[in-house]
Amino acid sequence: MPISTSSSSAASPKLAWPNKPSAMTDWSRFEQMDPHLLVGLVNTELRNEAESLEDLCRTHDIDADTLCTRLESVGYVYQPQQVQFR
């Protein structure tokens, strides 16, 4: 998807990001998502938006234990030192 620029300021155009991935994700349905796709969404959110797993879960009103169990069922374990599932 192309990035548009605003022409209102000739000196320094501002980037207009169309949609952030977190805004497009319906986190209330994470239990129905393919876990291999879910881990990518979660890790992206952890890297770009959330300060921690707890922050991600609080922000999107999801249960951390349920999320961890879902991802652990296919071999992904949360690594707090790296702030990601591996």
C-alpha cells in the first residue's frame, strides 16, 4: 500500500500511514486465529506498540494466560528478556 504525503507543508512533508496493523486486528477473536499467524501479530505488536506482554493484553483487553496457552500449544513460548514469543 503506497504512503501518501501531505502537500500542505513544502518544507517538510508529513507521512500519512494508512492503517496501523494493530488498528486492523480484532484482538477479541485471537483464540480463533491461526496460531502461526497470531504469533506474528503478537510479536509485531510487542515490538512496535506494547512495552510488555502485560501492556499488550491490557491494551487489547485479552487474557495473557489464554494467549500464552494458545501459542504454547504450537510451540511458541514467551521470552520476557526478548519481549517476544519464540
